[in-house]
Amino acid sequence: MEKIQILVADDHGIIRMGLKKILLDEFPDAFICEVADGEDLIRKARERKWNIIVSDLLMPGRDGLDVLKQIKKEFPQLPILVLSMYPEEQYAIRALKAGAAGYVGKDSGAEVIASAIRIVLSGKKYISSIVAEKLAENLSSESCQGGAHEKFSDRELEVLRLIATGKSLSQIAAAFSLSLTTISKYRSAILNKLNIKTNVGLTRYAIENKLV
């Protein structure tokens, strides 16, 4: 039997280490490769026939969902399980629409992560109860009356969330490998779209809409 080929993407070494342990406990003979940013993830995805990719959404440089879309465009049959710190009810649907086979929070236990990986490897989608409930809500007409942030671009949503968690614009710029000017423009666009004038107001909005 051929070894399972797994590509792991996360910019935090300790997360990759923990995930690798979970994977090897489940698949002792697996070949596991690690990358730390979106561009490297795309390069590595092209180098080998992988059975699954397990990836974070927030990594330096290119937007995580943009990377996901790019990989699915080139390798439509390659399953990608998103492992993220972002709340499921706000980000899982976006990931699934971008082509992910499942979405798991980083605060999930090892058993949940391992189960999600097995389900995705079997060719199915991993949908948690929280995501299933959100999908059901989206089918109703009332879902169209959601918060203004639901129409944000993926990058705008990420910038909003990081501002709400107390990150400075310079820290956000460094995290995305973008200029401070670019991040400032995102902030201005977010403020205008929400009709909010301060970071305190953005933080309140994010908390009220369960973005953090």
C-alpha cells in the first residue's frame, strides 16, 4: 500500500509540530511535508501528488482563501482541509465556497482533527454541527439580511478581525507582507462600509457579530 502524502501549511512551527504528531499517530507511515506561507504552499502542491492538504487560512503574504482557490483551480480533485483559529460560523462557509473539503478550528481536540482528516480522505466533506447550522441559515431568505461584513472581501474580513483583536496596522501589514499604506486603505474601506469612525467601534462590531 502506498504511503499517504500529506502537505501541512501553517506559519507557526509549534502548530505544524502538533499537527504532525496527530497525523503520525493516525498514519504512522505517512509522508508529511511542511510549509510556512501561501506561496510555498502553491509551489509544493505542484511538486508531488498529494492525498490531502491541511492548511491554515492566515499566513504571510498571499490571502489564504486566494491560495485555496488557486490550488483547487490547478488540482480540482485534491482535498484541502482548513485548520484555522477563525470562528467557524464566520469563516467556514467562505472556505467551503472557495473549495475546501472541510473546516476545523485550531481549538478542536486531536480526535476531532483526526476524524476530519479521515472523512476528507474518504472523499467526503467534513461539516461540523456549527457549519451545518450556518449552511441551513444561508438557505433561508432571512440570511440575506446578515451583517454588512458578509459582503466584505476575504482580505477586508481578515483585516477587520485583526484590528478587533488589538493588532496595530503595522503588525497587520507585517503579517500579510503588505505595505502600511495598503492596510490603511483596507481600514478606511472597512470604516466607510460599516459607517464606523474608530477602531473601538470596529472592535464592538466584530464582537457583536461573533467575528472574534
